[in-house]
Amino acid sequence: MIFSPEKTKRFNENLFIIKDMIANYFLYKKGDSSILIDTGYGMGNPEKFLRRYDSDKHSVKAVFLTHSDIDHTGGLKYFPDIPVYMGKGEEKLVEREIPRFLGIKYNKKLNREYNRLKKEEVIIGDIKIESIPTPGHTPGHTAYIIDNQYIFTGDLLKIKKNNISPFYKILNMDNEKLKESLEIILNLSKDKIIFTAHFGYIDFRK
């Protein structure tokens, strides 16, 4: 399997892309508040990156997880005291009620409280976050629309040469549900930018 995440960079005034091995996670700043979309593997402390852009981990008010695989949750250890949001259904994996990969491996427990999201809206400071259930890769996989401009899709889809396709079948728990979820997101993508965890982004504003 081939992954092609973006390099760590400032995308624009509000949005920052952070690379952690083969995955991207995202910092979104607005006013005095910041949020994270996923946290990467946790292989490197993000404090240096945050300071570079006049921020620090204390400005991060919440983490929104697309799902509970380790390349999305590993960096939670650097943010121990802030609220965590995750899709309802994902608790089956983090509570180790069901296995993840091929029925033989379990996801790591979060060992902290987290908020279970359905299709709903959350406000953090001046930031509006819409949670969109996108099951398939995992049972509680969730995409997020931020301020009606950006869609963060985790491991829902692949992008190659501006073409979108479903995420790798072997890594999905329910490929039929994933296809349905992908259709939902594509129907919401007009005038927005879609960001993935492993395949960069695609701009539908053009």
C-alpha cells in the first residue's frame, strides 16, 4: 500500500497540516481557540511546531478524532487535559469489544473520557464543527466539516491525480458502508476542500 501525506506546513491563516510518519493531522486556529483533527502516531511532540506559529498546546481546546486507529490517536498523550470527541460506534473498538484488523488485533484503549458524536454540531470558541458519521473503515468513523469550508475525512478515501476512490479495502471493516459514506461526503463537497490523513487534499472550490 502506498501513502502520500502532505509535508508539515501552514496551509493558510487558520489551518496547519502536520505530518507524522505516513499520516497527516491538522491544527485549526480561529481567534483565541484551536482544535486538532486527529493527532497522528505521536512519534514527535508537536510543541515545537505550535511555537513556530505563535501557539502552544494550551491553546488547543479540543481534539476531534476521525477514528481510533493508532496513527490518528497516538498523539493524544501530548494533550492529556482537553476534551476528546469521537464518533458513536467507535467505542466498540476503544473498549476492545470487537477486534480491528482481520479479527486478530485490537485497538488501544484511550484510557480517558471522550464525547460520543452522532450527526451534530459542536462550537469551540468561534469554530463550528459539524460531525458527519462515515462508517466503513471503522464502525464509528467520522468526518468533520469546519466552518463550512473544510472537510476532514480521515481514512475514508484516496486521492490520486485529482481522482477520488474508496480507501484500501483490506483496511476497511465494512466496504459497502464505506462506499455509502463516501457518497455522502462527495454530495457535501461543493465549494469545500477535502483533506485526508494519507493522500493530501482536493479543492472543490474551483
